[in-house]
Amino acid sequence: MQTLISFHSTHAAMEAELVGEEAGIPCRLVPLPPAIDAGCGLVLLCDSDVSGSIIGLLAARHVPLDGVYDGRSGAWHRRTGS
Amino acid sequence: MIYFDQSATSVHKPPEVAEAVALGLRGGYGNPSRGAHDPALHALQEVAKARRAVAAYFGASPLEVAFTFNATMALNMAIKGALTTGDCVLTTPYSHNAMLRPLYEMQDRGMRLDIMPLDQQGGCTLAGIMQHIRPDTTALALNPMSNVTGDTVLLAEIIALCRQRDLLLILDMAQWAGTRPMPHIDNWPRTLIAFTGHKSLYGPQGIGGLINLGQVPLSPIITGGSGTHSFDRQHPGVFPDVCEAGTPNVPGLMGLRAGLQWLTETGPDAVQQRLAMLRGRFVAGLAQIPQVKVYGGEQADAGPVVSINLGDMPSSSLSDALYQKHGIATRSGAHCAPLMHRALGTVQQGTVRFSFSYFNCIEEVDCALEALDALSTQ
């Protein structure tokens, strides 16, 4: 299972990737899949089992998210509450 | 050539700055925010690293930093983007035209603008500012270091005052930034800080920015491509995107980051001490030269700027003689600070401004004093 984190701004997306890299959490920016409705064309892709860690870090570093989606291969489901 | 025009721009920069700019040009960087391939992402990462470096220097979070092409552009975005005709703004004679002209533009649209006078010593005191804040004042637009005299305000106290009175604070840090540490503030009021990269942050020209502390709502002043929300008719309102229409200056931002890294490694306190030493030596030497008049700058912690005249000689003639006969670069005239020159009584004569860099040395200061001494006896 993988997780996509979307943002309102590419700058927030890149800051999120830097935060993840610094924490040693494997993640990378990928183009926004068409199934996800977000203004920013980049989303952060990571394994779902580390998504909680990176979401917590982003909150602590004041990096605002748009949404969190779980799934794989084009079938993404918005996480409840995100 | 001896360069004493740091307040206009820094000519001597750490070599790492040019190396970083060159890497930005030859390193295969793409257009940030405009794709997910490596060239675009690498460029976006460089922008993010520059954002982090600026945030660290000013005590902000990275996403509170927007990049512009200079402080003038940032001040236009702050003043026209945050203020409305319902605002009442107080400013001081220290303000540069980069602040004043956008304020005047808003005044012409109906916004109220108050300009406090300098005190009898030519300074801008906390008490004076407090005296001129009206009950309906909503914002303070402030240059905390005069680009004419080097005089400063008590910035930390003014920040606290704005917090107490819930005033929006618009700061022009073009002169201050890099010449001394930023004050340590735990609880900023709503504040918009404009900075430029090419003066005492030692970056290249063409980069600057606006720092938004307290999520001040901004209307976009320049709209266009953002790389996001492409089907919306309006430019994104989220910060920093609201200030960053179009392609940024990636090589310039890489140079700015290198300048900030040099500044951090050198130490803002060490930089301030060196600048104070150079300024102090110069001012002490000026006191021995006949006909020299020094304007303001009597504070012990004045910034690295000294404005003078020699008798009745037009400032343009003195500045030209310094350069043509002695190879000393200064700036004459009004320095884009009309209110300050009116307050000093130098509208006609102007002043000759000497402004110092960390890379200046005592020998250069002494050369300037010898040159002025020679010119004073001609």
C-alpha cells in the first residue's frame, strides 16, 4: 500500500520532500494523478506504513497539506479526515 | 578603486556566491514548479533550500518566505496587497521611495497616510512613534535603518509596540539585513518583511523577497503562471505562491543562499562589529577635517552609513572629485529618501554617502579621510 500526500502549493510539496529526506523517510515527488483533485501538480509519494510519521513531521514544521490518499496504481482513496 | 557604496549594492562578494550562480547556469536546472522531471525538481529543490536559508536568517518558517526580484517589488506587494483604502498607516522620514511611492499610491486611492517628523536630534524614537499613533492607526510602515544617515530605530521595542496595539508592521529591511543580527522575537505581530539579496546579504542583484509572519492576507499584485491551479481564472492566493507569478531567478537564489551561508559562518555579530569599527574610525577621522559636516548617525549603534558634505560644495561635485581624483566610489544626491533630505535640510545640496561592507578595510577608510582632507584644503 502506498500513500500520496497532496498540497496547495508546489513549494509546500518540495518543503515536504525535504522534511521527509531529513528524517530519513523514503519519499519522492511525483506528478499529480488525474484521479486526484488538487491544485498543485506535484504530490508526495511514500509507503503507507511511514505516512503517519511524515504527516506528523509536516504538521510540526507548519507545512500545510491538501489531502492524503491511500492506494496504488491509479486507484486512490482519500483518507477519512484528510 | 575603493568601493564605499554598499548601501546601493555590494560589489565585493564572497567567491562562493559567483560559484553558486555559475552552477545555477550550467547545472542543468529546469523550471521549478513546472514539471516532475529531475531538472524541474532539482530547480524546485534549490528554491526550497534558498527559502530555508532566508527563513533561518530572519527567524521565520520556510513557507513564510516568498521570493521577488528585489525589495521594491516586495514592498509593492506588501503595501498594495495587504492594505486597503480603509487603512490608516504611519511611516517615518527614514522611508525610502520603495516604501513611500506605493504608500502615496494607496493614499491617492483614499488610504490615510501619516508621516511623523524626526525629533530635534534628527532621530526617530519609540516615543515619537507612539506619539503619532492615532486610535485608528492600523499599520506602521518602517525602514528601521536610514539609508542616508545609518540611524536606527529600537526595532525590538517597536515590534512589541505593534503587537500590543495590534498594528500590521511593514518592514523595509533592505539596509538592515546583513549588517547586524535580526532581533530575537518570540511573538511577532502581523508583519511583512521586505528584503533584498544584493546588498549586505551579499547575493546577486535580481533577488529579494517578502516574509509574511502571521499569515497576513495578500491580494496578488502580479499575476500569471504559477504551476498550480492552472484552470482558475485567478492567481492562487496561498502564500508564497501569491507573490511568485512567473519563473523565478533560480541561479540568483542559489547565489543568495551562498551569501547567507557565508554570513552565517562569518557570524552576524562579527559582521556588525567590523562594520561598526570601520564606521567609527571614519567618523572619528571626519571630526579632524575642516568644513566637513556629518548628518545624523550620532547613535553608538548606527548602521554602516555616513552622509557628509564639504562646505557648500554640491554633493555631486564632491562625489565626482572623490572618484576621479582618488578612485573612491560614493553616492551623492538624495538617495531615494526625499523625506530624510527635507528633514536634514539637504534638498538642494544633497549629501555624499559612504557606506561600508565587511570587505572594506581600515586602510581604505584612511585613504578616504586623506582624500577628504586634501579636497577640503583646495
